[in-house]
Amino acid sequence: MLRPPRSRLWRMADVAVPLVVGLYLTALVVDSSTEHAVVLTIFGMLAGVALWWRRSHPVPVMAIALVGGLVVHLLAPQGIFPFAGLVAIGSLAATRPPRVSLPALAGLLGLTAVNFLTAAADDAQFAMAFPVVAWALGETVRNRRVAVEEASRRAAGEEQARIARELHDVIAHSVSVIVVQAAAADDVFDERPDQARAALRSIESASREALGELRRLLAAVRPDADGESPHPQPGLDRLGELVEPLRAAGLKVAVRREGIESAGPLPAGVDLSAYRIVQEALTNTLRHAGAGHAQVTVRASSGVLELEVLDDGRGAARTGNGAGRGVAGMRERAAMLGGTLDAGTRPGGGFRVHARLPLRGAR
């Protein structure tokens, strides 16, 4: 599974944590002034540098931290805290289940217990608590992420099942009526044209009723819609109307169009979905990202409509956005048209939504 781009704070932590731990272990070497300074430096820096990969390869990093920590502790026992191991066990518990992280915790506790041979009992007991705390924090992060993902999957599954049941009821009943009446009309078309016309009227009535039911169902799926709107469905030509309230709310939005006029009229489904994707992205920016500026770029070229929404906020997908349902909805809209959508934090800060919607075959 691809991981979303990291924020600037996380990237700084990726650099700072190995650096701080490496400097601490190097300071132990300088302070110990033993004949094992070279060995201490090698193993200490190895354990510190390995923390760079603690999120992508937590198990090997944990093993390196344990081996390096044991060597450093045996040669420089004045450092009672295995800092590299504490960082590694937190990352391991945050990304792996207890069946993987608990044995690593036991190994780290064993390493920390070596303090009973080289330090006062009070100091050793105090140091033993830190691995447990680091593991508990990581396990809390993992449990929260698992709970959010499970709730999102369950909600999506329940909604899909409900819609499927209702669609089955509406379509199965109406189509059955239509099939029966069509067969009856065909049987009496020549001998009893009046009955054939009555059957055709029944088919028309059933079709209209089914269409009305489907419209009401789709309106219910959209909780912000009270009914059928008398106005045409919005499209990219109404982006100006879309961004005006956002500007009034304090979000400075710039809209760029490239190649739209030369592409000709957009397919109705693409036009509507593109508008909704931009609308959702800007809504997330306004509500969750804390941004001051946003830029919308709409580009049509080579049979593809590209949408890009950039902001300078802290990342809408990471802050209370209903477990990411807004981004999931945008992806579903793009996927229904055979397109793709990527969303994530930008390297320089802010958030980016980029969609590619095919124009050919979508009319």
C-alpha cells in the first residue's frame, strides 16, 4: 500500500531523530574514554543512522538497535537508556501487530535489564519503564489507525449494501412488470389492439415510476439534496460562482483554464464530476486545511481533462475529514469515469489534489 506524502514536520523528524541519537551515542564514547572508542562509535552510529528507515523497515531497524544497544551498553554502561531502541520499538508497535512488537519489547527489556549489573537498582528500575511506555504509545497509534480504517470500510460496505438492496427492489420490480406487459402486448397485438395499447400504457407507467424511484434514491444518497433541482447540473463553466463564496470567507482562490475552449463541449458526466471534485477539494481546504491561498488549474489536452487543486495549508486529508471520506468520494467519481485521482501533502507544504478524467468514450 502506498503511503501518503509526509508533512514537513515528519520529514524534519526523520532527520532529527537519527542525528540526535547518533550524537548522544557519540557523546557516550567521548565520555567513556575507553580503549573501545572505535567499536563504540561504529555500533552507536549504526544504531542511530538505522533509525532513518524505522517507518519503512521497522523490524530490521529494531534488530539493529538491539544489537547496537547491547554493544554500546556493555562497553559504556553509564548510558542506562537505550535511546535507539526506544525510538525503534515505538515505530515498530505503531506499524506492526503485537505478535511482532511484543517479542521486540521483551528483547529491549532484556537489554535494559543489563543495567542491574552496572547501575544502581533504582536507576535500573526507572530505565525499565521507558520501553513499556514507548511500546504503549506506538500500540495506541496503531490501534487508532486500525479503528479508523475499519470504521471507514464498515461504513462504506453498509452504504453499498443499502444502495444495492434498494436498487434491486426498484429495478427488479419495475423490469418484471415491463417484461410481463411487453409479452402480453406482443401476444394480442394483432387480435386485440386495445389490450396491447393498455399493456403499453402499463409499461410507460411502470417505467416512469421506476425512474422516479431511482431519482429519489439518488437524491437520498446525496444528503445535501432535498429533491430534484430545477436548475441544470453544474459544470466547469460555473467555477466562478463556486469560488466567490470561498473568497468571501477569506480563502484567496485563483482559477486557471488551459485548452478548455479548444477541447469543445465536455461530456456531461465529466463536466459534472470535474465540478464536484473541485468543489470537494476546495471545501476541504476551507474547512480543514487552514489555508490562505488555493489555486485551481483545469487543463484539457490529448483527450484528457486534468484537474489540480493546490493550497498552502496544513493538509486537509489529515485533519478531521471524516476519516478521509471526502478524498474517497473524489476518487470514486474519477474511477467511475475511468480516470484517476491522487491526493496528498506537497513537498513544500500544503495539499494537492490531482485528477485525470478521460474525455474519449465518455459522452
